[in-house]
Amino acid sequence: MNKDLQVVIDHLERERGLDRAVIIKMIEESIEAAAHKSIGPNELLVKLDQTSYEITAIAKVTVVETVQDPATEISLEQAQEKFPEAEVGEAIDFPIPPEELGRIVAQTTRQGIMQRLRQVEKDMVRETYTERIGEIVYGTVNRFDKRDVILDFGETEGVLRQNERIPSEEYQIGDHITCVLTGINQKSGPILDVSRADKLLVKRLFEREVSEISDGIVEIIEIAREPGFRSKIAVRTRDTKVDPVGAGVGQRGTRVKAIVRELNGEKVDIIPFSEDIRTYVKNALKPADIIHMDVDEDKKQLSIVVSDDSLSLAIGRRGQNVRLTNKLLGWHVEIKKNESKSEDLSIEEKLELLVGSLAEQLNIESALAKSLVNNGYLSTEGILAAEENDVLNVDGMTEDLLSSIKDAAAVNES
């Protein structure tokens, strides 16, 4: 038995990566449980020597003249064979005879030890992953439980429940999935609870893709999300040399495009945060043309008037844009159309509004916006669709300016 135990312990330590002390304690508890079943409700202590691998078991029993309950009592005569000074009524720690202990150990089946081993491993996994709640984890689709997806994470399993899935996504066995760890299941079944619908996943993806965010140079203030459709993320920085929106977008949109791909096409708007609610809501509703705004700070309500052609843009499909803006700001935003007729404006006034809107959307000087309008570039769509050489012919345009304009245009179109 000694050699067998040594082989088992060495194997578990090497192959399962378990701590030797944990393995020995598991074996002691398994033998102790079997001993309780065999010899009764004694108070037992089982020890496995880590050098000799000898097993000893001690039972606490009471010394009596006549034994009535062998599970908890021992005769004075038998007790004095081991402890000559033992007296009636005394509680003593009496070693279980080797032949009896050997029988008990033999009854401790491999199945029982393996069951405890699995529990020990689950406890270790739970302890490890508890420290990782809120982090990105990568799993492989293993099987399905109705509409829930069971994922394999190597050393354990996790469940992606139906309400934590992106609605438009369908999975096949073997698919690799990026999730955020949201909790640990302390009961039976898969240990990890994961999500692809939680807005925390968007935050972690930006931290992964954008070094300025992971380094703390750019801060994510808030995220509003409708999984599978659109997210709005508000960012700011204390470093005046860093453009927080540009950092999130990346060169020619590479960073935000990587996140959009990871979210299976979900659009992402990156919004510059502002302490001024008027500026903040303008940023959140871009490129909608805001004509007037009433602010009720006590009730945290905003009543906004937009131009007729911006109404559907500001509200969004099925109200999505305004809902996300409400979540992002934490204010109630009401969108109204402009009751005044645009037909009453002169051509010059209409051009002036167009120039102002383009300058605000692209964050450029009015003079350059006017040059773009005069050359027929009336919208961000037109600029993105145009040939670069043609746009470079606009007065005041440079390659650096065009690159930053295209980045800003891409954000407005995403």
C-alpha cells in the first residue's frame, strides 16, 4: 500500500498539477470517511506520513467497565493494554489496529478518491477564476443545453446563457468565442458564467486593442450598449496631446474595426466626454444638427430641437440612438423636430448651416469646411467616397488634414 500511495501521489502531483499537501489531505479525508462508515461515529483523525507513506488512524473513545457501544467505547482491560494508567470514564485517543485499518483502506474505493479529487480540482478552479471575474476569457463551443451554450475552457467548463448571447449570433460545436467572465457557479454544473452581451466586454476589448486605454492615458467614462446592434462609448484624457477619440479609432479605423469584428458587426460610436452636458449631448448625437436645447438640471432632462433632415438620424432606427444616448448620459433626452420651415431660409443661410454642420462633424476650421462645400463635398459620405487626389485639390487641404478628416468621417459613419 505504501508504494501504491506514493505512485498515486506522484502521478497526481505531476499530471494534475495539484499541490502535494492538497493530495495527501484529500486521501486522509477519503480514508477518514470510509472509517466512519466502517467503525461508527467515532471522532477520528487519519494521518498519512509524507515520508514513509504509513497511514495511522486514531479514534477518540471512552473507557468503560462493560462495553455497550463498540463504536464509541473501549473496555478498561483493552485500554490498559495500550495505556496502563487508563481509568474508567476517561476519553483516550486509541489507535485503530493495523489489520482493521488495512480493511478500511481497502474499502476506500478508487471511485471515492477520484470523486474527492474532482471536487478538489473544481475548488481550485473556482479559486483561480474568482480572481479573474470581469476579465476576457476564451472558450470553445462544446455542446448545447437547450438555448444555452456550454463552453470548454480547458481546465473547466462555462455556460453562455441565452440572455447573455448576442441575439444575432448562432454557434457551431468547435467555434472559438471571446467572452467576459461575469461570475462563478458554486453549485453543480459548469463552473464559469460568461457573457457576450455585457457592456463590460466592450470595455475589455477596448483595453485590449487600445494601448492608451490599457495604460490609463485615455479613460472610458461610460458605455451604453444594445448587444449586436450598436454601442456608444464615452472617453476622455487628461493629456492634452492625446486625442481620445482618435486613439480609440486607430490609424484608418484599424482599432475600432477590430472590435467591431469581434462583436460580429456591432457598430461602435466613440464619444468625447464633457463635463458640460450641452457639449456632451451634442457629441453623443453627432452628426445630427441640433438647433436648440433646453436643460433641466434638477430633473436631468434635455429637450432638443433638431433640423428636419436630422430628426431620424438623432432618434435612430426604432429609437435606438436616443435610447443609447439616454443610457450614456444618465439623462432623459427628448428629441423634437424644428417647427420652422427650412424653405424660409435663403441659399446663403442654408450654405452657412451646411458649413457649420460639416465643420462640427469633422472638427475642422470653418474656412476649410466652406472650401469643401464649395467643391461639392457636402457630407461625410461624400468625402469618404471621393478620390484622395481630388479632395487634396481643395484649398487649404493637406495630406495630414485629409487623414484626420477621413478618420473623423469614418467615426460619424460607423
